[in-house]
Amino acid sequence: MNYSKLNSKTKGIIFIILSAFGFAMMSAFIKLSGDLPSFQKTFFRNIVSLLVAAFLITNHKSKFFGKRENQRKLILRSTFGTLGIILNYYAIDRLILSDANILNKLSPFFVIIFSFIFLKEKINKKQILAIITAFIGALFIIKPSFSSEMLPAIIGTFGGIFAAAAYTTVRSLSGKENPDTIVFYFSFFSSLVTLPLTIISYKPMALIQLLYLILAGVFASLGQFGITFAYKYAAAKDISIFDYTNIIFSAFISLVLFGVLPDYLSVIGYIIIFLSSLYMLIFNK
């Protein structure tokens, strides 16, 4: 396949599927690393991404911290991304892997909302219907009740909201900053913010736990660069459905590594959310 001859949308699809695989593997290694504070997991994950991004920037002779006029957006992207990761890791530790990831993958629907509010991209009745339907699907996964058991699912949903805010900002930076710079800035910012929190809540790790966190960082880098390039090449409304390949990867990993599968209510939720995305894709076409 000649990559240079692919159109922008096809490139976006390839990168978003690579991103989905990267984030599924990242989630698996985060879960395998065991009972460690979310801040600690976030810090070690981002240190690896930071080193990878620094290498690429040096190799491509790009800027480490971007242009002066883009600082506000870079800080917003980094803040939202950091909050999204911390909340997502909390959910991963306490939910079935595919449940945690599907809640995080509500982000494309929130991207549409945020793009309408902040980027002035048009939103129509059919997209609104798809968003409402996706939220109904999320309720099957969250399983609302008056107990603390639903707390991880709610936190996982907020992780998806913050991820959407981060991706909307990435979209607004498209063509203005190099993807290497965006990833480095985010990783540097997140490492800086989580370092003191990691020191305060630090738990000693076995060598295997450290190895799992390093591998989580490697696959997070694949996911991060994948999503950054994907939204560089194509609009979220055109390619976001392919991000749901993450759930297929996650369900397979959950079965192989942890011997668990989601319950039937969660599966119903997955189907509803996926069909909502499919409906939006067909409408966009």
C-alpha cells in the first residue's frame, strides 16, 4: 500500500484504529500493574510518552513547547487530557476493561457537543438524536443505583468527557502545531502536575509492576500519536466511529488476560452506543 497516495480521511481511519489498539493495550497493562495510585500510574505512563515525543521532536527538529499564540490551547489540551487519564485509570482499576473503555469512548459524542460550542461546527437534529441514544446506551453500562458500586462508572464517564475536551482542543490546533509538539507538551505538563501527587501517594513497586507501567507508556504513546494524527487528517465526525474498535480489542484482551467478559446489560449498552456512531457515520456520508 502506497501511504502517500491515500486520501486524508483514509489516513485518519488508519491512525485512529492504531490509536484504538494502542489504548486497549495501555489499559490492559495499567490493570495488570495492580493496586497502585492513579497518580503514580499516570506519571510513569507519561514519562515514557515524554521520552518518545522528545526523541521525535529532536529527530524532526520541531519545537518542544510550540508557538506563543497557541499556549492557551496547549495548556487547555494538557489540563483536560491529564484529568481524563487520571479518571480513566481509576475506572480501569475498578471495572471490567471493556466497560471502562466504552465509557471513555463516549468522548466522540462529547467532541461533537464541544465542537459545536467552542469551534462553531454545525450540529443537527440527527446528531442530537445519536448523542441522546448513546447516553441511553451508557446507562446500561453504568447501571444507575443508589450505591457506591456505580461510582467507578460515573468517574469513567467523566474521564470520557475530559478526553473529548482534550480532543476538541487537538482539533482546533490542527495545522497550527506539529503533532509531536502537542504530545510532548501534554506529556511534559501531565508529568509535572502528577509528580508531587505521585510522591505524596507513592507505593513501592515490584519490578514486574514497573515493567507493566513502562509498557503502558509505550502503548499510550502509540495511542496518543495515533489520535493526534487522526484528528489532524480528518474531522471527528468522519472517523470517530472507528475508535470503537478499541472495545473489540479490550473485550478480547479481557477474556485472554483476565478471563472475564462483560454482562449482558453492558453488551446491550455497547451495541446501542456503536449503532449510534454508525447512524452518525451513515448520516455524514
